Amino acid sequence: MSESSRDERPVIVHYRVDAAEYEGRVVEVTANSMRVVGLAEGAVSAVPIHRPLMFHLKGGNLTESVPLDAHVTFWRKDPDGEWMLVELAEEDVSTVRDAMRPHRAVRIPVRVADPVRVKAEDLRHEVAFEAALVDVSESGLGIILPGKEDRQVAAAMAAERDGADRWTFVFTFRLPGNRSDYLLIGEVRYRTWTRGCVKYGIQVDSERSAEAFPAQKDTLLGQMLAYQQALLRAA
């Protein structure tokens, strides 16, 4: 038995200024522009204002990188990181909107007698916590942890000075039916209260996971299928 839930891949823009390369995440698109966040320190101050700049769009619903000839009209530095507004051509607005369009993905609830524990550690090895796995899809996880632990994790991550990868962790877990731990890199895309706990929605970064754990041949989809087979055998 399965249930459906919204499961979104982040839409990423990549650009180059002189010899330096930068990357950010598109979080909003209007009639003529897109808002890009999650930029590393110094990424926006290097960008020429109102001058043509080539961006490369990837992720979301895209199957390959798409070039965008656009220009930055505004940028700002906030405590949470740097962000900018990028003006787009009319045809490129449609491309970005299509890339960001939500889609439905099948999430399989993880219902076992003993909770599946997920260990999480940020990329700087400064913040770590454990949670219970509640569902899994081909591109993401759902985990829950008590409200008190959530407040401690949120406070620790808010104290991070660099906004880039602030909510990105290495997650380790083992689904029933599998003989070894599975590791992946993923980003917390949302946090929401559910039945006295806080649920984290994790979006898996498949490319970074494959680079970090090259000896790991299986994919999250493979893990999900193995779990489905284990459920059928137990039925």
C-alpha cells in the first residue's frame, strides 16, 4: 500500500563570473524574473548589474541543463545568505516555471515494529542527530524527531555563519530487507508538525551522493524496491 505526496527537486542555476563559478537555488519566478538564493559568500558582489550573463538551469523537472541569457537587476546580503533577482526573457520565464512545477511522487510508508533509525550529520561535522524514518520515495525521505530535539537542531543550524548547505546532511539508515547501511546526501526542504513530532522532508542530491559514496552501487529507488519486496514477503 502506498500514498502520494508532493516531492520536488530543487531548481539550480549555475553561472560564471571571470574565472569563478557560482551556484544558487531558484525559489520564486514572477512575470519577468526569478529569485535565486543559497549563494555562497561573495557570489552576488561579483555579479555585474544590468549586464548580460549566461546562466545554466538544471534540476526540477528538467532532464538536461538549459542555458539562460539573462541579467541581474538586484542583489542583497541577508543573515541567511546572499540572494539576487535575475530578469528573464519571456520564453525563459516559461522554461523556469515548467522546471519548478510541482509533481506527484509515490511515497511508501515505513511501518515496522522497530523504528528505522536515521543518523544525520551536517557536512561540517558540527551538528548531528537521530530520527525515525516514516516514508521513502525514489528521490526523498520523510523523517520525524521530537519537538525538543528539533528545536536544538534548528538552533544549531541557525547559528551557522555560511548560508550555503546549511540544511544539508549526510543521512545513514538501513531499510528492512537490506544487509548494509545506506548513505546519502540530502537537504531538509521542509519542517512541519505532525502528531506531536516534527517531520522533515528530505530531498536527496543524487549527484553529490554518488560522488561521495562511489562504492555504493544501489540507488534510493533500488532501496525502495527492495523494501517493497520485503513487505510482500512478510505479508
